[in-house]
Amino acid sequence: MSAHIIGTGAFVPEQVVTNIDLQRLVDTNDEWIVSRTGIRERRIAEPGQSCSMLGVEAAKRALEDAKVAATDVTHVLVATFSPDAYIPSTAYILREKLGIPRGMAMDVSAACTGFLFALETARAFVALHPEAVVLVVGSEVVSSRLNWEDRGTCVLFGDGAGAVVVTGKPSHGSAEVMDVLLDGDGSLSDLLVVRGGGSATPMKLGQAVAEDFFVQMQGREIFKHAVRSMAAICQRILEKNGLTSSDIDLVVPHQANIRIIESLAGRLDLPMDKVFVNIEKYGNTSAASIPLALAEAREKALIPPGSKVMLTAFGGGLNWAAALLQY
Ligand code: ACO
């Protein structure tokens, strides 16, 4: 049973925070951020604007694009590391807000690679249940887990959401999900962590949060693994499907750092005009990054029918993934 992306949608909070704005918070500057990361500004959620709120708006747009009523959705997956709460899952909150009356919902936790893990899960649901209509959302309020005193992390991330609708039947302008590969290495888990409040580092009533409550990472090490692992998994998925990078019309990579994206393009021997980049506007939106970029690339008419699109991501875990789409 083949799986098809029949609609895409995205949503970002209104509040724009520029690099100049961040200069007032931490010892940084626009030149450093732009030259090291490619990021010029990011969207930051207003207080109270949660992961499900951003996800609902992206999902509405994806459902509208797919011409599917919320009442027809059978499965909801939300990829996030910044859920509304531990319990209930953000997927159930989002399902309730959209008025989806039945079916399962669950969150998928794989940090920045979460959307591709959820996409493969959607493909499995469609294979098992040919009538399934799966809503796959990547939504993050990363700002809720950022230490705004740590210049090494707070300048890199942003908030946003993207969504796709996956079914067993193609429709006009849809994309077949040809293949997805997921991989990872738990021995590298210490490179990116959000530990505080987990059961291994529990909190007591009245205790103030410490630095470990927020994203902590070893940027330089992650950079190296990101380039290597994404290039390797892209090569693997191409070879497995009898393709080379010259068969790919557009790569939509996780938007973490323009230098990571350029190095990846170099290793795949792909010119940058075949690589979609919007990091300058949004920063790293973690699990939202790929569906947000995919929706934007479609809106800009960069994916005409017949296009082969490759998605790739890496994230805390560490884990990495690639997917091939045939439009
Ligand atoms: N402004 C100014 N200076 C800074 C800033 C800042 N915001 N942040 C760090 N610096 C300084 C450092 O303190 C250091 O100073 P020093 O030389 O005096 O010690 C200097 O800049 C260089 O720091 P590096 O860390 O070596 O800089 P690098 O070129 O490696 O860039 C960066 C850092 C941007 C973090 C890069 O390593 C990177 O992008 N790594 C990947 C990170 C990533 O993608 N993380 C997300 C993973 S996905 C997920 O699952 C969430």
C-alpha cells in the first residue's frame, strides 16, 4: 500500500525577534549569528501560545490544502520535544481543538528528526489500515525550553509548526512517499539534552528550575555528526531506490545551520539552488522545520508535478533520517 502526502500547511507566531533584539539579551551580535548560522530572525511564541496552538493552525491549513474535513481524520501524530504537557499528549489536545471525533493520537519524541519519524509511522498506519487519514504535525515552542542567558543556544532556535495529511490514495498535486530511512546512535545522546524535570532528574515542589531544564548542547560536535549522518543516510536512500543525487529536483533539509546545509549539499554534489533554505527567517524550529519548509516550498511553486524531493534531518538522540517524495 503506497502512502501519499495530499496536503501541507504551516504556521508561525507573529512575534519576530531579530539578531539585533538578541544583542540586548546576551553578549552576541548580528554578524556572528549570520556568519556562523545564516539566521537573521526567528519567530517566538507569545506567553501562553502553546505547541498545540501553533500545531492546530498548521493542521487546519494542511487539511484545507488536502480538501479533507477534520472529522475524516483517523490518526493524529504530533512530533515535538516541547509538548503542552507530559499528560495528556499534545496530539490529543490538538485533536480536541480540531474537532476530530475519533481515532488514536500520540506524540512522537525524536527532537529535530521527529517529523520524519512521525511520517514513517504514518506510512505504517496507512499500510495497516488502507482507509487511514493521518494528520502528521511537527510543532515546537522551543523558546519555552531555551536558557535566554546562554548565547550558545538561545540565538539558534525559533518556534513554529508544519503539518501534512497522509493517506493511501493520491490526489491532484500529491506526493507519494517513496521511502523513509530512520537511524540513530544512543552513544551520542549526551551531545544534546534537556534533562531537568525528567524522571532521572526529578524536581520537588517549590524547587527552582536549573540550567538543565533547558536545551544544552555541544554545538561543534553536533555540527560534525549532522553533516556526516545526513549525507550518509541520503546516499543510502538514493542507492536503495536506484537513484543518484542528480535525480533529485529539490532537497528540503532540517534548517539548523546554513553551514551544515551547505556542507551537506557539497557532499551530495548538489548545487545550492536545488536546496530549500528558509533558516534566515525562522532559525531552527526543531520538529517543525521540515514540514514548515516543505509547505513554504510548495507555496512558492518550487515543487512542480513530476519533482523528486528528498527530505533529511538530524537531531538530539542523536538520530537522523531521510525520505524520498515523488510529486
Ligand atoms: N554570539 C557570539 N559569540 C558566540 C555565540 C554567540 N551567540 N555563541 C558562541 N560564541 C562564541 C563562543 O563562546 C566561542 O568563543 P571562544 O572562541 O572565545 O571560546 C566562539 O564563539 C566560537 O564558538 P564555537 O562553538 O566554536 O562556534 P561554531 O563555529 O562551532 O558555531 C554553532 C557554533 C553555531 C552552535 C555550531 O557549532 C552549530 O550550529 N552546531 C550545530 C548545532 C545544532 O544544529 N544544534 C541543533 C541540533 S538539532 C536538535 O535536535 C534540536
